[in-house]
Amino acid sequence: MAGNNKTKRLALCRSRHIIPGVAEAIYPPTVDFTDLDEIDRQADRYVCQCKLDGEDIDLYVTGVQYPLVAVINACLKRKVKLTLYHFNPNDEEYYSQDLYQKDLED
């Protein structure tokens, strides 16, 4: 199964960085990093909704590791195509990193 027709552009955590053209985030500005189960549940709920809506995800990474891993795991579990975007401070631009998701390849 190839990627979907629509792509949702999201920040990992709201208000950690200004990301032009990206208004929505998976997590709030403050995340309780001790509640790993809730971080996993929130990622899974969000990714599940994207799957239901037929959307791939372009995720702008904001430097917090556990929430990022939770989203990657949820995308793998739900077979939602995920592309990560990282910030390059040298040119102040974002660059993409595709994840190899074997089950999404034809």
C-alpha cells in the first residue's frame, strides 16, 4: 500500500518552536515526561485519527525524544506514512527524513 493522498503537517509539541505554516501539534507545550503511558496513548489516538482520515504525517521534530518515539511507534503500528522534518540552525530551514516503513511499500 503506497502513501495516502493527503498529508497532515504537525509539530511534535506545541509552542516549542515557530514552524511556518504548521499550526497543529500532537502534544501540548508542556508534556509530563514521567507519564509514558499517556504519551503513548496520545500518540496512538492522534495517529489513529490520521489513519481514519486517510492522511500521511509530516512531523516537525522539536527535540523531545520520548514523544517522538511514541509517534514513530504509533505510525508503524497503524501503517501511517511518516516523514520527519528537522531544523537546520545554519540556514534556519527544515529538511526531511523519510522513515523506512516496509509495510507501506508495494
